[in-house]
Amino acid sequence: MELFKYMELYNYEQVVVCQDKDSGLKAIIAIHDTTLGPALGGTRMWMYESEEAAFEDALRLARGMTYKNAAAGLNLGGGKTVIIGDPRKDKNEEMFRAFGRFIQGLNGRYITAEDVGTTVADMDLIHEETNYVTGISPAFGSSGNPSPVTAYGVYVGMKAAAKAGFGTDSLEGKTVAVQGVGNVAYNLCRHLHEEGANLVVTDINKEAVQRVVDEFGAKAVDINDIYEVDCDIFAPCALGAIINDQTIPKLKAKVIAGAANNQLKETRHGDLIHEMGIVYAPDYVINAGGVINVADELYGYNRDRAMKKVEGIYENIEKVIEISKRDEIPTYLAADRMAEERIRRMKNSRKQFLQNGQHILSRR
């Protein structure tokens, strides 16, 4: 891998390689952009097939967090960590405390949180060595389980997308096909049921499906049939890359709005659904409730304040749709443009401040 060439391509600021022989720590911290503030992004622990794959994942995820945080209106940049190892058997206290010391050494440039393969308990161990960590136990002032907050953000974002698709943000009587009913989607289904939406659900976990059927009167379908459901809204809440050449011809929904990450298999699939007239709520905009929630911990967590910010996802989806119409581009590109415009404005503001300061000094 030509690391510097890749970093130059997307203008990454910094990559930190962390190693601790005694604990087995092998970690990569990627910091993409800190224009808006310190980089915030979770720590993922995974058995990568190669070190190159680990570097690529860290870099890709860090850049994604820059866009996610910027689009969410947070004063935070984008970063990410990957730890190479099996989260089921390679973890130990020394590993996460050593990693916490590496984070502390960055002096606030990077703030971490839990991600795939890491837990609240792991964050607590990191917290023993640094305050630059979120998602710790509630006893330390954390916000707790982020799933309900993420779900609420998806719910309000879905209402904004529905307004663009149907002329009203009311979901009463609308049929919503929910793919995956894990922790986030379960709470999303609760909100939809309370508003009077009709639910069609699927998941490989039959117990999770039955729970939603029993509690919310949902109709269950096979995992392969969810794409063809006669519905108003399709809500992907499980795997990524599910909007692709095979699934797009099957879709009957007018709106796509769900919690899953990386829903488009390729960017051209975003172009295709745009041409079909489907309103797509870009995933990193609509599912930002979790990061908005943990970011509030940096100010001393206040749930009312955090939930107020999460409600702003409604306006963010409206802005994306407005840019899409203004520039005649698909919403996935409009989301990128919204994030990039915010970062550009801040860069220009800082540049102007520095120029003015230098002018004053020169006069002295």
C-alpha cells in the first residue's frame, strides 16, 4: 500500500501506529480532518486478513466520520481506530490501557468511542488512562446505550424524507418494510407503531422478528422477500451494500430511509434510484443520532440537550433534499456537498481570522 499517496488523495492529516508487545496491542489511529474540531470516531477490533486491509479500513472509516460529523452539525472532525485482533479472545486490560495512553499522547486531537468488536467495558479501561473517550459507563457520566437515540434520529429523518416523497411527514397509515430488527430497528419500529404505521419486517434472528410481531403487530416475511414488499418506505437496518443491481429492480418503495451503514453498494446505485424518483435519505446523515448523543458527553452529558440536537436530523435531511434539487444531483452527493460546504466555510473563516491577525501584527 502506498500510504502517503492514499493520504494525499483524500487529504488525511495523520496516521498513528500503536504497538505494545506485552499486551499484544496493534492499533492504527487515522485522523482525516480536524477543521471543525478534534477528530471523533470509534475503535473497531477485527481480525483483518492483512495489515494493509487494516490500514485501508481505518482510513476509509476516518474519512466517513469527517462527513458524518460535519453533516450532523457537530464541531468535530473525523477519525477512527482499528485494533488488529480477535475481540472474542485477544482482549485484556493491559491492551486497552496501553491504547488509552496512546490516545492521551495525542493531547485531544482524537477522541474515541466503542465500535464493532469493542464494548462499554473496553471504553472504561481506556478511560483509566485518558479523558478523550466517550461511550463509557453511565457511572462515569456516559449517555448509556446509544441504540434508542440512533433509532429516534432515524425516525425523525424518515419523517423528513416522507415529506419530500409524499407531501406530508405523517407516517400514519404508511407501510414501512424494515430489514433487520436489532436494537436500533426495534426502537425504530416502536416509534413507527406509535404513530400508526404498518410494519413489515425481516431478520435472520427469528426471536427478534417474533418480538416485533407480538409487540407491534408487524407482518413477518422471508429475508429474501423484503425487497419486493408493496410498501411506501423501505428501511434498511441491517447489512450494507443492499441497494444494488439485484435489489433495485425489486423495490416498490418511494422512500428509502434506514439505519444501516453504507447502503449503496456503489455510488452509481445512488444515481439509479435518483433517476427512478425514489427519495433516498443518505445513511450517514439519518443514522447520526448515536454520534450526536456521545458527542454531548464532551460537554457533560445532558439528555434533553442531546435529544434536541438529534431532532435536528429532520432539518439535515431537508437540507440534503434541498441541495439535491438546487444542484440537480442525487441525495448521496448532496449529503457530501453539505458536509464539504460546512468544512469549507470553517476553513475560510479561520483563514480570514489568521490573515486579519497577521495584518494587525504587521502594523505594530
